[in-house]
Amino acid sequence: MKKSVVSIVKYEAPFESVKKAVELADGFANMPGRAKVFIKPNIVFWSKSVRFPKWGVLTTSRVVEDIVVLLKEHGIDDITIGEGIVGDPKDRETPAHAFKTLGYETLNKKYGVKYINVFDRPFETVDIGDGIELNFNTDILNSDFVVDLPVMKTHNQTVVSLGIKNLKGVMDIKSRKTAHSPEEAKNLFHCVPRLPDRLPPILAVLDGIYTLERGPAFDGRVHRSNILVASSDVLSADMVGARIMGHEPRDIPILANAAANRNRPSDLSDIEVVGESIENVASYHEYDFAYHEDDQRCVPVPLARDGITGLFYRKYDETMCTYCASMNGLILSAIRYAWKGEPWDRVEVLTGKKMTPTPGMNKTILVGKCMYQKNRDNPDIKEMIPIKGCPPDPKTILKALHQAGIDANPMLFENIDQLPGFFMSRYEGKPEFDESFFQVS
Ligand code: SF4
């Protein structure tokens, strides 16, 4: 049996470390000469209003530049960096600000690299099997070779978010929502494993200079880990990355299903690890937010510790897509700050696409169009408080919380752009969290 090679390298120096990781994995073996190359970093979020923690959340510009230089050394001139940052797809300013701040404009000047916001470009429908059609950016589809540069992070819905999951960012909004289908045979755990199947050959380089627990965003816990993982087989890279973060691929639906689709084992027995050993660099990364549930409440553990009662905020599931997910943390923070010690009136909050109301609740908040459409006629709802938008509008969320008797602070919803900035205080006085990794000089 021919084994897939995965390299693990400690990040020690600019360029040399990335070069070593790629060379050990023979990462360009499948790259045609004079290839048109598409680089997919992970820019899961951006704010142009405040500085926010990028460590473990975004691919470092250090690794992006090192890959560009390496490609140039291999005679590659046609290089495009592409990403579809989560947010309003009509907002052109935020992605432009992200690309400029991350140094992509400088990469263009220094090396002639192009960079694109995928929402400015056409999409093409691709059949990924089992009747599932997704719209992919045409630039990646028409490239000859893809360099997939995710951050090494765990993820509260998918356990890990690595090379395969990173490819979700080249689809249009409609397809991203489709990938969170409530139908089991078409859900996130079935769509995501197929994302690489119709793409050109992929070199995956997992950027673990900073790794993230409970990702995908800035509210997770970051580590300076100094790890790079590379392979010309994206599933193999992901399986090794998962084990480094303490999770067995067989227990991770997107990886177990990707392995099964390819008739491969999920125990790494068909993978050869070169460079560092997994054991040498492994450290356990939590992925989940624990919830506390009893007959008085259902809330994340920190809110239960605050003593919150009378609120049943059901734990998110895999059907809640990114746009509702980005509001979820805000709603929970607003609820936490609004707690004054008086039990709320058995308020249930439902999210995603498949939750149903619990009999015996007095008020039911339905977050997002999907919840409203699913449950609007449900007789178990005594008082319905719908938030109908897709994605839900912050002002409507605030109004709904007030209607439920939860006195949320309007400032939180008016200054939603500022929130990520508050997380910067965690990193003050810690020189290992170095902003220059996200700059190109
Ligand atoms: S309402 Fe929320 S869960 Fe439903 S499609 Fe819109 S963003 Fe996704």
C-alpha cells in the first residue's frame, strides 16, 4: 500500500520552515509546470473598525508570503489569493480593508500576486454527489493547483477546522447555507467532506504558528504552538492535524466521512509522518462549549455559574450556519450582562434549522428565518417572539430579548463592530502574540 506523506515541522524561521515542510512532503509533486495556482487562506472574519485578535483565527501573512516565494522559486508566475470573508457579500470595503491590512497589496507589488474577493467573481455550480449541488468560485475551479492554507483550529460544530473545511470559503452564500442542511443525508458532515473532490490537486499547509481552541473565531483560546503540517493529500494533512490537537479522525464526522468516501482507513495507518513525530508536538485542544441543563435552565456553563434561571437557550447544532452563529455569541453575551438575579419567565431560545419548542415554556424566541418558518404554527408555543431575518438583524434581536423580559443593553447591538476589540486585552503584555505575523513588509 502506497502511503500518503505528511510532514510536521516546527516553525523556527521565516521561509525556511515553510520550505522544509513543503519539501519534506514533496508538496509540489502534483503541480504542473507553469501552473495557474490558487491560494486559499482562512480569513474567517474581519473588522475594519477595531484591532481584534487574529492569532489562531486567520492564516498568518507570514505563511502566505513564504508560500508565494516558494511558488516563485518553482517558476510559478500566475498566483491568485482568494477568499470569501463571512459578512455581508455586498460589502466590498471590509474585504478590501482585510486584504490591504494583511499585506496582500504588498504581495501584489512585490511578486505580482493577484488577490480576489470571491463575491466579486462568478460562481459555477458543481454536483458533489447524492443530489447535492454547490456553487464554487470559478477561479479555484479553473486553476491547475490549489494551495490550501487553513489555520490549525478546533471548531465548535465540526470538532476541527482544517484544510477540507477551509474550502467552504470559496462557495457563495446560498451554498454555505445549503451545507448546513437539516436533512441528515445532506448535512454539514456529508457536504464538507466532498468539498475537495471536484477541485484541482491540492497542497495543504496547516498554519499552526498559532493554534485555536473552541474556534473558529476570536472568542476561542489561542496558543503559540509553532507547528506546520503539509501534505499533497488534504485529508491526510487534516487527519494528522486533528490528532496533533488531541482528536481521533474516526470521531470527527467530516474526516471519518471523507475517509469512508475514499475507501481509506481513518486510523492514519495509510499515512507516513515525516519530520517531527505527532507525539512530540501534540497538545489537547478543546472544541466544545459545555452547557448546563436542568429543569430551571439550559445555558452555557459560565452562565449557569452566574446563577441564571428561567432561560432555556438550547445548544447550537450543526444546522446553524455561520451567519446565525456569528450572532449567537453576541446574544449570549447580552443575556449574561442583562442578568440581575431575578429568574426569567421560562424563556426558550431556538436556533438553526431543526429545533422544536418544548411544551411548558412561556415565551419562545425563534432566531432566524429558518426557525420561524419551521415553528411558526407549532401549538407548543405559548408566546412566540420571532426574529425573522436571514441573517437576523441586531435591532430585531434586541427587540425580541426586551419582549422576553431580558433587559439587554442596546449599546452591545449598536456597536457590534467594536466587540471583537474587547478580546485584545487577553493578549496585552504577551510578546508571543505578535501582530507582525499578519503583515508583509
Ligand atoms: S436564518 Fe440562520 S440558520 Fe437559517 S439560513 Fe439564515 S443564517 Fe442560516
